[in-house]
Amino acid sequence: MSGLGDTPKQQVILVVDDDEMVRGYVCTVLDAASFTVIEAGDGLAALAVFHKQAESIRAMVLDVTLPKLDGWGVVTRLRAGGGAGATVPILIISGYQESEGPAEMPTDALAFLAKPFRPDELLECLDRLIASG
């Protein structure tokens, strides 16, 4: 189990990916590590879910390539909106290279993990991100 706190089920992670297989994989890994998982399949749905449950969401796992609004757009709107969205830790996952993101993207409370990744890599990266936030 990850070291993300004494009571992981109280740690809610929002997982956003339009690929059901990837989203299912991430959710399974997090659930097996005893986290509460909320899912969204596109960028606009992610924002809606986040705004409804912002106070309970401890971190996001966010794909870059999403329908309706890409991951960078989600990050930009969250960071610009203030409140919990300005500081929520976000783990960006992508099959592309990290350097392919926008140059002006804020890096605070933001980490990158390239696909494919192993369960331990996901949990370790998320652990470091939350601990630093």
C-alpha cells in the first residue's frame, strides 16, 4: 500500500482518461491501494466533478489527450479558478513526452508520468506529489 496517509479510503482521487482501459487500470490500482476513486471520461466532465466535490478531492490523475477539453485546458482552468483547483495536486499521464506540454504551464503541484507505467510507479509518483503539496 502507498504511504499517502493513515486512512487512504479518506483520500479521494479523481481519475480522468477517455480510454476506458487506461482509466480502469488506474482506478483498479488506486482501489487496491485502498483509495476512494471518482472517474471522469473527458475534460469538461472532470471540471464538473471537481467543482461538485472539490473539498473532498485530494489529487487528480489526468490524461493529456481528452475530448471536449484537453488535460492542459483542465489544468489551466483549475489553476486560474482559485480555491481548491489552484492547489490540487495533479498527476499528468500521457503517451507523449513531458516536453510536449505548453511552455507556460505552471509546475507547482504538478507531476508527469509517461504511459505505460507500472502500478508501483503510479503510486510512488502520486505519493511524492501529494507529500510535496
